[in-house]
Amino acid sequence: MSQLKTAAQFFALRTLVRGYALLGDPYAGVMASPPNRDPYPMYEKVRAKGDMVRSRMGAYVTGSREICDSVLRDNRFVTATFDEASMVSITLVQNGEKIVNPVQDSFLMKNPPDHTRLRKLVQPFFTPRALKDRTTSIQKIVTDHLDRLGDRFDVVTEFASQVPIQVIADLLGVPDGHQDVFARWGSALAETLDGVWSHQQLKNLHATIIEYNDFIDDLIAERRRSPQDDIVSHLVTQHEDLSREDLVATTGLLLFAGFETTVNLISNGVLKAFENPHTVAPLSQSPEYAEGFVEEVLRLDPPVQYTIRWPGERLELAGVSLPKGMPVMLMLAAANRDPKVFRDPAKFDPTRSNAREHLAFSAGIHYCIGAGLSRIEGQLALHELFKRFPNLAADGPVTRRKSKLIRGALRLPVRAGETKRSLAVN
């Protein structure tokens, strides 16, 4: 695709989406929403229009928890790649060869039988038993990073990103010292998860994925020479029939999904604690309370806001006839506030009995493989952070991530002082 043609497509797409958004179109409203704007009032406007709302852009949108859960568990619906969701076809190449996208080419975006085959290869590393064996090491990682913090620090860059990056790097067998570059790669990818909307985004994505491919190729070669007790070593020694694309994409998915969601879970949790100061004391004192706190963060302000599914055949959904290929936007964040399921849904209540009925980790065959790991990290990180700094307070404005799909803070400056300042965040 030429640069001129690409730029023209991006301009046309932005114009189309913004135009429909101004007309109140639900699909366009989500896709065009500024990242620093609170999206939840918009979700409620969509909900008020019904369980299945038709978009003029050729899609349906739903915030019903029942419908979202049903679609996620129905294998007649297939996943949509991000370029399909944004309606601009993007294939990244270098020297005439396709570059492996660690998310788009992974099993996250595949359907059975490929999804089943690839997910099964790494599932043993994320069982409850395997995660229980790693809890002590995760605790140490959290403590070590807390020890490095001063009176003023950025929760995201100095803590929330550092902990999950080190945890997943240890699982994959990545040598120490790559935290900053992983965080940079993660931010670049996160900005494009809801589609690529500009030529500059495309350039950044291209550069990031080339760097990633080179890094993973070197790691794979090293683990072939010197296997260790880690996921990459397991894949290259026990599954030698894996193609390079599957190997690179699977490793990349685990790397990026393994920390990007948890980074935002932790930052969103800190923000919820600031907004609800009565929760700080029990959060800092009780690991059990921390478990409920994390589930309520995942319900009320999840890192992943929505996903898209396509019917692989003509079918009926909630009284609507869907032709094959009709996109359905599942507003997971809205489903998590469905008043039919959650009482007083906009209230933050860590003691909520049914908080785990949220869809923050999806459902069905695409249920997040790292959900258990993310929960452990989130619980330990938030509990220990406020245990160490019970008077933690905002120390400046919060900068939100640029993505509409991924909700979390990019910068969250704080101080371990007595006096709290106002929190400028939506």
C-alpha cells in the first residue's frame, strides 16, 4: 500500500467515523471517543437505546451482559482482526516479507482449530497450581520494586509497569534489563489495538514490530542453544514443529498481554482508591479485601473496554437476524455495569458479592489465559503499595492512554504525603 493511498484511507476513515459520531451513532461514538473522556455516560446512552443497537456503519452494538456473555461463548461467532475492525487493511512487511504481529497473528485472533492448538501449548504455565508456585516470587518482585520508590514517583512508569513486566519476562525466560523497551513497545501496540487511524501510528507500529521480531528471533535462538525452565525453552524444545510465525506470535502475545492488562488494572486500582478513600485502610490491611477490591476494579473500570465478534453464518441474536460477517461490538465495560446483573452498578463496592460475574477477561474459548496471573499481581501490588504508603496521594494531573480499547493511565504522579491534592482525571 503506497503512503499516499494509506494517508487517504486514514483521512477518509477518520472523517467518516467522526461524522457518524456527531450524529449519535453508537459504534462511531465508541471509536471516536477521546481517550481522556469518561466513556461510561456514552455507554449508558447506548444502553438506553436497547440491548442490540444498529449502527449506520454496518454493525450492531450491545452493552447487555447476557448478550455479551452469550456471544463470547458461542463458537458460531469468530474473532475480528484489528485492521478489519478499523476497516483499513494493514499488512506490515520488511524486505518483501510479512512481519509477525505479536497480537494480530497470535492465537488471540485465531479461531478453532488453530486457536485450540496454540493455546494448549502454553496452558500448563497458567494453571492454578503453576501460579500458586510462583506467588512467592511475585511477592518478592513487588517488594523489591516498592523498596526502590521515593517520596514522589509515577505509579505507572516506576511500579505498575515494572512489576508485571518482570513477572512475565521471568516466565518467558527473558534476561533482565529490558523493562523500559518492553514498556515502550507495549504503549505503541496498545495505541493501535482499536485500529490504526493515522500514517504516523502505522510508522510507529511498523518500527515497534520490527524491533520485537528481531528481539524474539534472538531469544529463540538463544533458548535453542541453552534451554532453561521457561515458556520459550519449552516451546522450542518440546514443539519443534511450530512455525516461526506461530512461535514469534505466541511468545509476543504472552509478553504484551502478560503485562499490558495488568499495568492498567493496577493504575485503575490506584485511581479507584483515591476516589474512594474509605477503601484504602482495609485494602492495605487485608489481602482478602484486596481480592474483592481487584474484582470490583475489573468490573467497574476494566482495562479492556470492548471486543468485536463476527457471525460466521447467518443467525439470530436477541431477536435480531444477523447476516454472516455483520460485526457485533461487545461493550464489555458497559456489560459490567448492566443493572440487570449488578445492583447500583456505578457504585464502587469491593465487598460486592457477584463482582466476579464481570467480563473483564472475556469468556468462552477466548477467556484470558493469564487472568489468574493478573489477579495475583493486581492483588499483591495494590495491597502492598497501600500497606507501604497508606497516605499515598495524587501529585499532579493524570495522563490517560490514547487508546479507546485499553483504558488506563499512562502517567500517574503520586507522593507518599499526608495532604491529598485534587485528582484531575476522568
